[in-house]
Amino acid sequence: MADPAAVPLHTESPTMLSTTRGKLLLALLCAVAFIDFIDASIVNIALPSIRRSLHFSELGLQWVPSGYLLTYGGFMLLGGRLADLIGRRRVLVTGTIVIAIASLIGGLANSSGVLVGARLAQGLGASLMLPAALSILTTTFTQPSDRRAALGVWGGVGGLASAAGVMFGGLLTEGLGWRWVMFVNPVAIVFVLAGIRALIAPDARPPRLRGFDVPGALLVTGGMLLLVFALVRAPTVGWGAAETVAELAGALLLLAAFAVNEMRRSDALAPLSIFRSNGLGYSNATQLIAFAGLIAMFFFLTLYMQNVLGYSPIQTGLAYLPLCGTIGIAAGISPALIARIGTRPLIVGGALISAGGVFWLSRIPVGGHFATDLLPGMIVLSLGFGPVFVAVTTAANDGVPADRAGLAASLLNASQQLGAALGLAIFTALATSRTDGLLADHVAPPAALTSGFSRGLVACSAFLVAAAVIGLRATQTRGENAERPSDEPDFAARSDGRSEQPVVAGSGA
């Protein structure tokens, strides 16, 4: 018979992530992230088919990918703050339904205007979904081991989706047809909504919008929309064009007015004190610059494979399969590395490794071969890409009060979308200028295109080096989440004065 004295009186309760329900919740939230991230790139390979089917003009076609980017980045900050103030589950469900309806309309579109409108609505839905989901994750998985693992999986899924969008876009376009790059969303969202109903309990409090910062919401949303709009159009109308300069100046004025408004209000939409969280601003800046280089890199590689090497959509999609697998592996080991060495070395090292891979890819020849000219560089860059995404996500959410988790999530994802828009605007202009100059000198089109892509990729690698330099000032954490208390008015507090935490059904919360 066992000695009663040898039996501990208390056993350590399991962590949230060690339970089946916790694992299912993490899978659900990452599925939300995957849908939102993949929608940014899944249409790219389908663009030629979309143009033929709906008779797009050359200028109009750019708004199929750019329309999503415009509203996704433009409304992101507002979406994240609404999640904090009126309830994360409410905002998550609303955004999910918006994306489902918009995707269905887009798949059924019989005109260019309907499809562009659907893409704009998709971006709006994503701007609500993503920060709500990430803030639920960061306020649910709060123990250090859980937090590292959950953010590691989230970061891995985000990095994977950025590449997988191209792969799935090619497979769907050549298989079922381009409309299925839209129809796939409603099918997936049926399961997402069922998961939300089963795993996330209704928000514990009614919406609290009394004193809501309406001027701040209008200023930041208007400024972000105008900024992304200007960046998207700049390569077409010209960086020096009067309208581009006017749009960029107007965006900066609106955002400056927003900052002044936030400093003067006690009920600010985005209290500037959040940037006192350890390294948040540098983490977001690192994300912006890194994604400027990485997203443009995917764009150039896809065009190179299709327009120079003559790959079909399905061949182009399958070419990204090794990259996706390597990103998944690299992201999977990142939480353990964060626990040992912290986020900063992973951000800096990962960005430099990615820069090396992209520079390797910039050496592409006109008659290139996948195994020798693309695969090695893709593997190298993916070894850095996964860890950067995981470490930046972990760093940017470290030390953020629970009642500002949605705001922090929206800032991180807005920096990603702005980075994508900035990178495409700058680097496509560089590549196009090089290609047009060579074509004017009667260089053969494949050689002119390849030279332009090469110049763009060199610039992408330079941005990744810059991201590594900025990353030297990013948050250094091992995932402990040293949360700062909030010093803002209690918009997201319960009646007992404690900050509200997301309640997971059946968790005992």
C-alpha cells in the first residue's frame, strides 16, 4: 500500500495546449490565418484565365490581387481594435461570413466589376478575421510553453500560406478552373464556422462602444486606404506623377492627423502607449521590410517560370512544393530555438539567410533549369523565411496587455500588408524599367524579362538585409510574455475589474 504522505496533495493542472480542445482551438485559429493569407496570392496564377474569361483590361486586371490588398491593409487597424472593444468572437464570425459571401459572389462573377468588388469585400472580411483570431490565440495560450508553440504554429502557417497560395492557385486553375480559387473559401468556411461555434464561447460582455474614437477610426482607415491605393497604382502611373505624389502626401497627412488625434484623446482607438511595449515598433518595422522583399520575390519567380521558362500553371504551382515543405519544417523547429536563444537572433539570422537565398535566385539565366537554378535558392530562402515569420510574430505580441491584443495583432498584420504593397510597387518599377530599356535596345524578350527579374530580386535581397539590421532592435524574448498592465480607460474590462480573456467552450474558463 502506498504511503499517503508520498502522494502529492496537488498535481499540476495541464496546460491549455496539452488538452484536445486546446489543440483543436489552435488548429481552428490557424485555419483562419491560412484562409486569409492564402487569399492574397491564390489568384495570381489564375490572372490570365480570369482576363480571358471576364474580358479585363490590362489596367483593370491588377485590381483582382490589389483590391484584396487595399481593403485588407486599409481596414486592418480598425478591425483589430473592434475585436478588443466589441468582442473577438463577434468580429471573427462577422469577418468569416463576409469572406464566405464575397468569395461565392466572386466565383459566380460574370463581369470584371463584380469580381473586383468581391475581392474588395474579401479584404474587408480578412481585416476583421485575422486580428480577432490572433488576439484570441495570444490571450488564450498564455503559459510560456503554450505561447511559444502556438505562435510557432501560427507563424509557420502564415509563412506557408504565402507560398502555398501560388501552388494551390496553379493546381485549381488548371484543374477545376479559375472560379475555384474563389469557391474553395465557402467550402472551408463551413468547417471554420462550425469550429467557432463548438470551441469558442460567446463573448462574455455586450459591445462597449461608448466614447468610441470615431475621428481616429476615420483618419487611420482613410490614411491606410489612400496609402495602399497610391502604392498599388504607382508602378502604373509613375512614382513622379502628380497624382501619385498627391495621394502619398494625402495619406501621410491623414496618418499624421491620426497620430495627433490619438495623443489628445483619453479614449484613443490606438493608444500610442502600446509602442512602449518592448520592441513592438521595431518588430513591426522588421515585418514590413522583410515582407516587402519576400512577397515581391514570389511575384518575380512566378513570372519567370511562366513567361521565360514556359511553365504551365500547374507546373508553376508544383515548383513551390519544396519551398512550402521547407518553410513548414523550419517554422516547426523555431519555437524550440526561441526558447533557447530568443527571438532577436532568429529574426536577424533568418532574414540574412533569406537574403542569401533571394540573392542566389537573382542569378537566374534565360534558359534556366529548376533543379540547378531555382531549387537551391528556394530552399535556402525558406530556411530563413519560416523562422523570421515565427520570431517576429512572437516578438510583436510580447508584453502586450490582454485588452490590446487585437490592436497589436492588427498592427503586425497591417505592417505585413503595407510591406507587400510597398515591395511590389518599388521592385516591379525597377524590374520593368530594366526590361523596357533592354527591349528598346532590341534585346530578345526572354533575356530582357530575365534581366528585369534579376534586378528586382537583387533589390529584394537588399531589403531583407535591411530587415536584419532593423531586427537588431526587435524584442528579445524567449516567449515568457512579460505582459505590461494597460494604462488606457477600461473599455475591455469585466464588471469585476479584471481584463477579459477569451473563453473557450468547455475549458472551465
